[in-house]
Amino acid sequence: MPPESTSRRLEALRSAPPDSWVALSKDESKIVAVGPSYQETVKKSEEAGEPDPVLLKTPKRWVPLAV
């Protein structure tokens, strides 16, 4: 994935609510739906016109990680 795509995805995820399901657009550049459950987020994504989103579960809180 090109660095600019990674940057857009990270920016989108930083704005996502904690402990929720997030549907990203196919190119992973923006959030198309958010919900408390996988099923609800898929439904909202389809209603938003994104039938094949990238789905992620956000953590309860973001913590720094060094690898």
C-alpha cells in the first residue's frame, strides 16, 4: 500500500469512535459507516453505497505501541 494511502487510512481511523465497528471505503481512505455491531455496520455501509467495505473493530482505547 502506498504511503499516502496508509496515511489516509490512519487519519480516518483516528477519528473513529472507540470500541465500535468501522466500515472503510474500498480504497480505505474514508469511513463510510460506524456501528456497535458488525451486522449493523455492514447494513449501514450497504445503505451508503459501499457494498464491499473494509471492516475493522476499533479498540476500547488507543495505546502507543513500539515494535
